[in-house]
Amino acid sequence: MPITEFLERNAKVYPNDVALVEINPANEPDKDTKWSEFSLIESSHQSGKYRREMTWSEFDQKANKFANLLMTREIKRGDKVAILLMNCLEWLPIYFGILKTGAIAVPMNFRYSSDEIHYCLDLADVNMLVFGPEFIDRINECRDDLRFVKDFFFVGEEKETPKYALNYNYITQFCSKTCPPVLIQDDDLAAIYFSSGTTGFPKAILHKHRGLVASCEQEAAHHGQTKDDVFLCIPPLYHTGAKMHWFGSLITGSKAVLLRGVTPEWVLRCVSKEQCTIVWLLVPWAQDILDAIDRGDVNIEDYKLDQWRLMHIGAQPVPPSLIARWNKVFPNHQYDTNYGLSESLGPGCVHLGVENINKVGAIGKAGYGWEVKIVDDKFEEVPVGEVGELAVKGPGVMIKYYKNPDATDEIMRGEWLLTGDMAKKDEDGFIYLVDRKKDVIISGGENLYPVQIEDFLRAYDKIKDVAVIGLADARLGEKAVAIIEIKPGMTATEYEINEFCLGLPRYKRPKQIIFADVPRNPTGKIEKPKLRSIYGGTRLVEAQNKA
């Protein structure tokens, strides 16, 4: 069954149950409201609402209305409709409205510059763009040069609607709330997601409905979700990780909360007030919560947290020291980590499992419905304990990079996907990430894996975050450089960091220490190309690869 049928089922079985809640801390907390036909005319960005909610019936009706609107604009099967919105209550109904027409949904990174927006819209042959008020200036800069976009829908107050756009909130109130008569099948194309673009402009990743459905089943199986769970979603919905974790709420018909903010206080307030049971955090957010508790900025006794049963992390390597700290503060929490990438439809192709807390540091074993292996450059499996490239096979593997057969051929081996992550397997079959293949530092003939050095440094109690990169060195070829972000209110010296690093083998010790902020993208990944550009220009290995 296509993923749209889960929404239609929930609308029939749980019509009056809350499906989605949006919490916007930027607005006053005394203006609670339920979603209504009238509130469609107002923008969540500008109307001053702190809390909005939507039932499953309203969710499905809103998706149907947008689908019928799209069809009046001659959107049909195989056309592409892009979404450029911050997290809001409209996001998911718009996404499902696109799918209900047989068109392909194209979520866009809200951090894209006008040049990146232009590039991605043209690359994906996008026919229509739905965007919010935060993006007006960027759209204005590139609109005249877009090759395929014919229609624009604006999600915001009617008075702010650009002249070239139709106001989504206003016009959908006149559309039919009946499901359009379009037959959707599992093998129909469903979505294009974009790679993170760490080595240049993003690539367009094409997926089918069957992959989305597999993510629903996978998430529910991994985390034992039931109708009684409440999922707190903080990461951006354009990213496969956030949306595919929410798919667990979709398949179980349970409530989810979209929090438009990530401060420790607001995470805890939201968990408490909305009675959230499952929270997905990125490493920096978990660290911020623990640091705020340690400083006394928040007191967990002020919140009702007994129902919070699971904290899980994904999108990046997780320092074992962080989970040890978390378990001291929240000893009754289950913990899990999920590994995935946009090419494998987000989280869970490798999965630790809450029962394997003794294996913290590993990303786990093959997830529900997946196969994994670690291979060498000849695509032959390496022995236990040896480092190779992680390859995965399963229902969420991408169809292809859209309009990029050469890039597709680089990472596909039949039904197997090469992830670009270096990993190793222990004697119990658990997989440990070593580093990104492209981030490996070759120093004096030795392979250095930055993640290992970063995990070691994060154990130092003054360090908030750290990134290790390789920069050119006349003697060693490359040297390991540590960019270190110190916790607020603390100071550290290069001497004391070097003293701490005596606990590392000599060849793994950073040859240079830089105290600075560590930039991360919206999904929590360290932006190492940006750091290399700031501090050292082109790496030696990159120069060799281009030669």
C-alpha cells in the first residue's frame, strides 16, 4: 500500500485524535488554539500563535484540499512540487497533498542560498514551489532564471504574498476536501531528497512509495511505538531523518509534536506539557541539555518527565561519554541510535536497539528489513575487526541520483549501496563507524580517523564540541588539526589540551589546536569542508584526487 493510505486510514479510525501539534516558543504562550478552517487563513509564522494542533481528520482533509488545488493547476503524475518551509503545521499536509496527486515531493533545505535554491529546482525539474515568508528575498533573487517553475504558492499572511505567488492559506479553503481519484501504487515515484552537498552542490536522490512505507514499518519495529506514544520532532522536516522518524507516528496513529526551537528549557517544557514519550536528539542538543542541567540553568524537578521512555540519536557518530552522562541524569531512559543516509531513506538501515546498551559506541546491526556488510575497494568483505566501507541493501535504497548516472554508478553495486562511511565489525557482529571515507587523514603514511580523535577529546570536561580535520603538511603530507569549542563560561589553553592528548598514541595526537566554534548543519553533521576552507584551503589528498 502507498504511504498516503496510512493517513487516510488514520482519518477514518482516529478522526478526532490529535495528529500534530506545533509549538512556537517565539510567540506568547497564552494564545493556544486548535486548528480550524478559519486558522487556515492565518500564518503560523505571523499570527502570534504559540500552540496549534490538528486532528487526523483535519490533516487528511488539508492534504486533500492541496492535492485538488494542485490538480486544478495541471499538476499530474511524475511532476515535481518543491517545499521550502520551516517546520510548521502546514508542512506535512502539503507533503501528503503532493503525494496524493501522483506527483513527486521535493523537500528543500531551508539553509540554501538563492544560488543553491536555483540549482536544486532546475536539477529536479521542479514545476511548482511552495515557500514561506523567510524565503521571499532568496526566491526574488533567482525567480526569473528558473527554467521549469511555473507556479508559486506562499504559506504566510495574505498581505505579505508576493505578486507572482498565490496565497496557499487563502486559496485552499475553497478546495474540495475529498480525496482525489488518483491510483497510487508502491512502485510509483514519490520523492526527491537532496544530498548534504559536502563536496559541492547537492545531488538529487530519487525514491519510490515502497521505500517510504518501509521506513514506516522500520521505525515502528525499532522503537516499539504504539498509539499511546507521543513523538517530539525537532529536526527539520525537509531531512529524511526527521520525517522518517515521524513515520512511526503515522503508522501507529499517534501524536507528534513539532517544536520550533531547540533550547534545553523548551525541549524539557515541551516534553513535560505535551507528555512526550519519545525524543530524537542530535548530539549537540543532548550536550546542551546536560550542560544546562549541570550549570543549574534548568532544574529537571520542575518538569513532568516520568513518561519520557526513549531518547535516541542519529545523523552522526555518538560519543560514548555523552551517553554515560545522559544515563546518570536520566537513568530510566532507554537509549538507541540509528544510522542512515538520504540515499537509504533516512534512519535505521543500521540500528543499535534499546536492548544493546552495553554496546554504546556501535551503530548496531542491520536494521529491520536490511542487510549490511563491510567491504574493501574490490567489494569483497573484510575480516572482523578490519576497517572497510559500509555497504547496505534494503527496501529504502534509492532508485538513482536523478539525472546523474555517473554518480549513481559510483555508489551502487547492483542492489547494494556504498555509504562512503568507513567502519569495522566486532566479534558479536556490531558495527562501529570509523569515519567518512573522504575525511580520513593520511599522515606520515598512517590512516587517521578523525571521529576516533574527536571521541577522545569530548571526554575532556571543558570541551563542548570538537572537529578534527586534515590539512596539508610539508613533512607528513597531512596533519591532524583539532578545532575545539569550549563550554560557555570556561577557558582552556593549548597546553592543557595537549597534556590531555598524551592519552592518545603519538601519531593520533593533533598537531595543531584551534579554539573556535564548530559549525554544524541542520541535521547535526560537522561542516568539515567549511572548516578546511577557513583554516587551510585545499587538503593534499583532495589536490591529489583532482590531479
